[in-house]
Amino acid sequence: MAGLDEPTKTGIDEPGGALAGALAIALDDGPGTPESDGTFRHSYSRDQPTLIRRLKRIEGQVRGIERMIERREYCIDILQQTAALRAAVDSVALLVLEDHVQGCVRTAAAQGDADRCIEEVLDVVRRTLGKPVRNPRP
């Protein structure tokens, strides 16, 4: 996505995944913050403002493509915009994946649950790439 004000990181998280609660990271940001009361948060929380900002841009891109179609603009121009949209969505997914691996997976490994968490990440990546999941969950 052109014009990002921050460097693109890598990241995918499956909302509501099987390990969502168990693999959250405890962070203590000091007194007065929600994290200081002993609650857990997902590792992407530190990038939440960036993620929200990117998603709002994506929303604007979708509306722009819709307007292009309503105005019957040239097909190639629309296709170029859909490619930019796909890249923007991939950028968000990669940022969440990076945060998940560096936070949630690291925490799971420290707690002795690395194998299950790693398999979950690989399943999400397989689905993202359109590949079959090796060990489907019941």
C-alpha cells in the first residue's frame, strides 16, 4: 500500500482462534492502564493504532473502487486498484502474524505449548495460501 507512514512488518492472526485466550500476553504498562490490572492482551495490541489506521485506509480504498465501478471507469484502472487493495490487506495480515509469532507463540513456547501453537500458525498460513490444512480441528 503506497504512502504508509510506517514500515510494513509481517503478521496473520485468526480472530477467535482456539488458542486466542491461552496465548495472550500479559503486559504491564504501568499504573492506570488496563494491562496493569493483571488482564491479558493479544500481542497485536501494541500495534492496534497502526492496524486500525490501515484498516480505515483499506475501507477508503474499497469505497474508491466502488465509485470507480459506479462511474464505469476503465477495467485496467479498477484491476490496479484491486491489486493495491489486496496488498494492503496482506500488509495488515502480515503485521498481525509477526506480532502473533513474536508474542503469542513465544509465550506458548515458554509455557510448553509450542507444538500446538506452531501448528495453528501453519494452518492459518496454509489457508491463507489456499492450501489444505494438514490436521483439521474437530
